[in-house]
Amino acid sequence: MYSIDDFAELKLQELEKKSLRRRLASTARRDRGTTERDGKSLISFCCNDYLGLSKHPQVKKDAIDALSNYGVGAGASRLVTGNHPLYESLERGLAEIKSTEAATVFGSGYLSNLGIIPSFMGSNDLCIGDELCHSSLHAGMQSSRAKVQLFRHNDMENCKSILTSLRGSYEKCLLITEGVFSMDGDRAPLLNLCNLADEFDSWLFVDDAHGFGVLGNGAGSAAEAGVGSRVDLQMGTLSKSVGSYGGFLCGSQPVCNLAVNRARTLIYETGLPPASVAASLASLKLIKNDSGLVSRPLKKARYFTNQLSLPEAQSAIVPLILGQPKDTLAASAQLMEEGFLVTPIRPPTVPAGTSRLRFTFCADQPDEDIEMLIQCIRKLGIAG
Ligand SMILES: *Cc1c(COP(=O)(O)O)cnc(C)c1O
């Protein structure tokens, strides 16, 4: 047998050859989209802090107060002694903004998906997910041991034909999608999915990592689509528009209670740092009360797509698909030379042949910076 170092080197060389090797770069995010990397100041268009709340004075203050009151760490899992009092307020706040009966907070969005799906689905059941679902949803489906079938992205005919042929052979069925797709920025047809779920006696799970705080006046994609009360499992993250860290499930009281009893990622994991929970709570108040703030990322994204004659943005995320990893790396490098940070997205994050630049727009990004980015993209001829 060869050594583990040789194995690692070989795998890395393979990735390098395909332009798929990834490297961590030390990156300091400053105010209003400014970012420092390698001593260079760059204007970033690749951050998920859509509302700039990770740096909001009130959010920081509440985090510091919580740190002083409760210490740095939770000290135990939530079911032991890690359930500090801030959790209850946060869960009440989440349920309120989502108009659900209850909410359960998890350690992260990834851990939410990994814990929730197996809490409800098992080996006699069927999970039908959009093919572009986030890695954490695939992980959740796999670990549930249910039969997993993917449908073509946002293709309701394809979803229906899978339901028609398979639904009858399984006990329970869960349809799984994202409110806003993380690498494409488009929205799922939630009304159609609700109708399909009803027609085929199935439940619906929506991961709204990128819709919460941005669409539906802050309440997210389901609210925007007018189906908030029809989505059984509404998942989101506290790490994007909320600017903090953690994940959540909103749903009925029995649903949330069962998640607490069955989700291994909640039961066997230390609670969130109190400061993170306090920060989320402060952000939530701002999201609830400042509709101007909440509407800004989409407005900025739409200005960008209109100016460059791209399909109109449906969220804060705008992809520019270039195809091959090599071309995508080159375009990103060119933009970096001009002072812009736009990360290249390559397989396996996106399907082969669809490598892309992914732009995200945040509320606190100066319009002048977006204008400069547009000029630069035109000059470089990147947008076709
Ligand atoms: C970011 C993301 C997650 C994971 O959330 P974290 O809080 O970062 O772990 C889950 N689903 C989707 C669609 C995401 O974009």
C-alpha cells in the first residue's frame, strides 16, 4: 500500500490538471463590500451577507452583551445544558416572521438539512429532489435511507412523472427544493410544487438559504410565492442574510418537536455560541422592521442584469455561465486584476460544462462600485 501523503498528492495533481484544485485564501471582509486579500484591497461580489448585518452596530452590540452574560461557548448540547435563554427568543422570532407555529434552531444550515430529512423519512419512503439541490440536501436524503429520485431542475412535468410512476410504491413522500437556487439565483415554482404535493399525498421541504431576508419582505420565498402556510418544512440559515451563524426549521409544533427528538445533528451537537444566537436575534428584528433594507439586494442585482442585458435577476444571486473551468478561472483572474473579487464556481459545485462566475449583491454595496463592475465586464467582454 502506498502512503497517505502519496495518495493525497496524486489526488491533488489530478484536480490541478483539470483546473479543479481549490485553495483557501486568507480574506478580510471590511465594510461595504471591500475585501482584503494578499495585501490587496478588492471590491467583493461574492459574499452572502446580503443585508450587511454581520457588521451592523446593534447586531455586534447584542453579540458582545451575550458573550459577557453567557460566555463564549454553549458548554453542552441543547438537550443537556447548552440551551441558553436566547434560543427561546430566537425561535419565537423565527416562527413569527415565517408565520409558523414553531421553529427549531440548528448548528448550521448544513446540519439542519442533514438532521431534518432523516427525522421524517426512512427506508420505506421516497425523497424526490431537484437535481440542483445543495450538497447538504443530498447528504440529508442519502442518510435518511429513503429511495432518492432527482427531477430535472424546476421541471414540473418531470417531477410529476416521477410521482406518477413511483409514489404508489412508498409509504411517505417528500418533495425537496430550494426557494432560491444557490448557484443559479433562480426561484423554484413553489405554487406548482405545493399543488403536486397535495395531489400526490406528499410533503414539501423548501431550503430557503438565499431567499430568507431577501424575498417576501424578509419572510422568504414561500411568502413571496403566497404559499407560506402550505410548505410543511421550511428550512433556512442564519449565516447568510442574517449575518450570523446557525440554521433553522420552521413548521408546526409537532414537526419541530419531532426534529428535536430525532435530528442527530441537534441531539449530538453542542449548542451555538450565545453571541451567535444573540446576533441572529438582533438581525431578525432589523429584517422584520426595515423593508427598505430587505428590498435592496434584489434591486441592486436587477440593476446589474438590466445594464448588461442578462436575464432579469430573481434574487441577489446572478450567475454568468462561461462553461469550462479554465475560462472561468481566467475571467475571475482578469476581474481581480481590475480590483474585483468574484469567485469562480466549478464542478462538482455545479454540473460539468456550466462553470461560472457567481455575483452576489448586498444591501450595503455602493452603487458606484456596481457601476464600475459593469463597465469592467463590458470592457473585458465577459458577458458575451
Ligand atoms: C449555504 C447553504 C446551506 C448551508 O448553510 P450553512 O448555514 O452555511 O451551513 C444550505 N443550503 C443552501 C441552499 C445553501 O446555499
